[in-house]
Amino acid sequence: MKPGDLIKDMADGDFGVVTSEVCSYNTIEGPAGKYVWVQWNTFTKSQRMSLDAIEQGWVKVISKSE
């Protein structure tokens, strides 16, 4: 996943554009997960989205940026 990828929320049909490279966050216990920032068509500001959403099938990549 990289900036410019078009994604779709499978629950509500919203479309979004990935606006960041993949980032990771940590907890005291160690690595916790990865996320990207997404500009959804229903929000005025970019939102952080966990890559778990892709892995679980809640969000689908519609087209990849070149």
C-alpha cells in the first residue's frame, strides 16, 4: 500500500485515497501494528487506518498508484 492507492470501505461504500507510506506504532510490549493515513470522501481531514482493515476484508484496494 502506498500514497495514491484508491480504496473502498466495504461496509458503507466510501472511497478513500491513501496519503502516506505505511507507518508502524509500538507499545510497551513491542510492535503493535501498521497503519496508513487515508483521505476519505466523507471526512475533511485524513484519517488513520490500520492495515488490519485490509487483512480482515473490511477495506479493499480498488486501484494501485503507479
